[in-house]
Amino acid sequence: VVVQPEQPSAAPATGRPKGTLNVARWGEILQAAGEVFDEKGYQAARIEDIAARVGILKGSLYYYIESKEDLLFALSENAHTTGLTAIVEDPELAAADAPIRLGAFVLRWMEVLAANPPYATVTDREVGALSGERYELVMAKRNELHGFVRGLIEQGIADGDFDPATDPGVATNSVFQMLNATSGWFRPTGRLTIPDIAEWYRAFVLRGLAAPSA
Amino acid sequence: VVVQPEQPSAAPATGRPKGTLNVARWGEILQAAGEVFDEKGYQAARIEDIAARVGILKGSLYYYIESKEDLLFALSENAHTTGLTAIVEDPELAAADAPIRLGAFVLRWMEVLAANPPYATVTDREVGALSGERYELVMAKRNELHGFVRGLIEQGIADGDFDPATDPGVATNSVFQMLNATSGWFRPTGRLTIPDIAEWYRAFVLRGLAAPSA
């Protein structure tokens, strides 16, 4: 969480908390909000529920936010900022072929997902609840993430590594949906670890996209 | 919707509406419930909202149900009963190799998804809101569906058609998550139709699972 205590209080549209505040407490509030949104759904969640989970009064919570939507926006911003770290490549990797780059992205993305809190998927599910400008800001980050993968698939098709019958948009959506759904069914007590599953995703995706002659 | 007007009113656990009723109206109620659950989330949805969408009084709705959960259960039952039609194979197909059978299932499953109402995914998302016995009943149907696909993947591994490094459970989850997510991003105005996407899924899944030597 990037906290800017000098931020004027009239800037809720950026998702930053208003005024001077307690950074650790703000982190607790966001975690509680994520948990309550995940358990009850965003619309059913009440500010009182979130305050009670932190152990503060509802009025104290309003020192940090102006509305419930501020919490959803801050959670979305955090999730997408973390997510975008997965598109960073070192120069050697950036110069490699598309299958190498896409395979490495799959592993990096699964690391990001594994490091996310359990409630992280709520920001995807509830993104439609964000209003105008905030929705656009979050979708711009999501589009940047998807555009990176789509670019790799387009590169692979152009180089003859991937099946030219592939629609890059459909393939991009499919890869993200499959990977992002992992937290919904993965059990840490199972036979496989997240790195095991990530390796299988890499093999499955690269074989699935491969040009028939390759 | 299977309506049994002779059903005694003390049988809400089966998900069937209590008492004698208007079949067309029950269909309208379920559609309204699906839409409201999808828009607001199950927990935030109110019986009043559903009744208002149908154009009846809240009290009239209670002629059909005893609780909001009855509506979620009926929607879940309908969705899974429809879904299970996709695991029916004619004898010739049932005797075929795993890649043929799995490819055919992918196409049938996409037909089921395309025929579903727009709110259908809500029953997957909210399944955890069903209580005890009802949750078990719905999960048993889901397990039957997943077990069918898992069996095909196990058959393919045993026959040497699919990569022996594949975990059948992980592969089954991955296929369902990828296919089921289609309604979340598909736009009918796009370049591709659902049958186009279904064909691509079939090719992607079969190539992705293929044994390295095959």
C-alpha cells in the first residue's frame, strides 16, 4: 500500500485514503474489507461488518474512507499493481522467442497469484461495482496485463511457433481464466503444489498453442 | 422445470415448489431470482426485489417457496440437470478413443453453456450458500460431471494418447474453468461465434494434453 499522508483529503478518486493516517491500520482495514466482500459479496457487505472485524467503530473507519467503494477501489488498485509486476522481463528474456516468453510469464503469474491474499479474486468478480472513472482506471491496468500476453501470442503466430488459426484475444482470455481460477479449487493439502501446477500450465498452454507443423 | 403439483408441501428440501402452482409463473420467478442473484449477489438479493421483477407481491412469492434458498437450490438443480445431459454418449462414441470422446464432450458442453440463461453462472458462484443436504446434492451432480471428464483423461493417459505427467484432477478443473468462463468475456458482436470458440477449445485441449511422443 502506497500511503501519501500529504495527499489532500479531496482525492478519493485515486483510491488513496484521505488525510493523515495509521499505515498499519489501513492495511488491516483493507484486509478486513477484502474478507468481508469475499464472504458476503460486495453489495451485501456493510461498513459495520468491516469495522467490527478490525475492532474499530464505524465512525473511525470513515476517517480513512468516504464510501465502501473506496475500499473496493483500493483493493483493486493494489491487486492490479501487484499483477503488473508479472509483465516485467529482463532484456535477455524480452529478446527470446514467444514460447519461452509466454512460458516464463505463466510461471511468474502463478507466483503472483500464490502470493495474493485468499480474497484477491473478489476484485475481479466485483469490478463492475466500481463507478465510471475508477472502473476505467482498473480496466486500463487489466488491459495492459492482457495486452502483454496477447502480444506474446501474436508474436508466436507471426514467427510460426503458434497455430495461425488461434485468435489471440480468445487465447489470452482462456489462459487467464484457467490460471486465475486455480485459487478456487486448489487445496494446499493436495498432492500437487502451486509450482507443480504452474509447470503443468506452462506445458499445457505451449503445447495447446503450438503450430500443427511445429 | 419439472413441476409435480401432487408433491406435498412439506418437501422443500427437494427444491420443488410447494403446493399446487402456476407452472409458467414458477418459470418467471426462477428467471427473476437468477437475474437478481446475478446482479446483486445472493446475500444482498431480497425476496421483495424478485417479487417486484415478476410483478407479484412478496406474499404471493411465498406461495411457491419457503425461503430465498429454495430459489437458489431450484436454479442449481436445473443448471446441473441440464449440464448432465452433456455426458450422454451414443454407443459408438462411448467405444471411441479418449481424444475423440473428450473433443466431442468439449463441443457438447459449449452447446449447453450457450443454451444457458445469462445468469447461469450464479449457481456456481453461490453454491456455498446452500445448506447441508442441498449443498451435498448439488455437489454430487457436479462431481458426476467432473468425474466423467476425469475418466476420459485417465483413459487417454492409460492408452498413451495423453501425457502421463498430467494430473487428471488438475486437467479436469482447468478444462471446466476455461470453458465455463466463456460467458464472462464473450460478446455476440465479436468476430467469433460460440461454435468457433468451441472448435478452438477442442483443438487447444487435445493438443495441450497430447503425449509428447504422440
